[in-house]
Amino acid sequence: MVSDISQLDDVPFMYMTRHILEDACDIALEWITTVSRKTELLKIAKKHVRGRKIVLDTCLPHNLLDSKNITWCNNLVDFHWAETDGITIELNRLKPWSRKELVATLIHEALHGYVITIDGHCIPEEKEHKIMCELYHGLV
């Protein structure tokens, strides 16, 4: 189990294989779904939502972090590393990915929409980023 993302290799891959991507997805999913991490995430999120009741969409990271739901783009315009629509994660193939950056990015994207209010509303992206940063500074 990888509990400290900062310990992952930060040397860029020569090329990305499906095996590398699947391994990174497994590491990211394990990191997000540990009981202690979910407890910590809920504790942090409660501070940022001002008393609104929240829950975790526990299916979301399992769906997003399936390598079949990872797509690639060539983004030369604003060079975003990645983005998600809640169904897929799109990674920029022009970025020289290292294992550390890939895992942290997958975790970041899988956390978008993971914390929701009890009435089913998503938390604004700005607050999600504050929560992610407090959970682990390397996610933002």
C-alpha cells in the first residue's frame, strides 16, 4: 500500500503503457478508499461546507479509476494536465508523466464529485481544491 505519494518515483516515463496506467489507477484507488483516508476526507470536508451534511459517492472513484475510463488528449492550448466529466478522466499525452504525477493527478480527478451534500449537490470546485490541498498538499 502506498500511503505517501511523495515517495513515488518522479522520473518521467519514456512512454506510457496500459500496464503503467492500470498500476497507477490501482495505487490511486487504494489511496482514496482506505477507511482512514475516507474518515479524514469527511472531517476536512465538513469544515469547508459550513455544517451541510455530506456523504461520499463511493462508486465514483471505482468507476473513474478503471483504466478503460481513462482517455488521452493533445492539449497544446492551455496545457491542462487532466480533467474529468465524472465519467472519464482525460489525460494530456503531451505531458511527460512520472509515476508520482500520474497517481496524484488520478487521485485529484477522482476526488472531484466524490464529496457530495446529502441532498445530492456537488461541492464547488474551488472548495474541492481546498479540501484536496488539506488532505494532501501534492494534489493541487
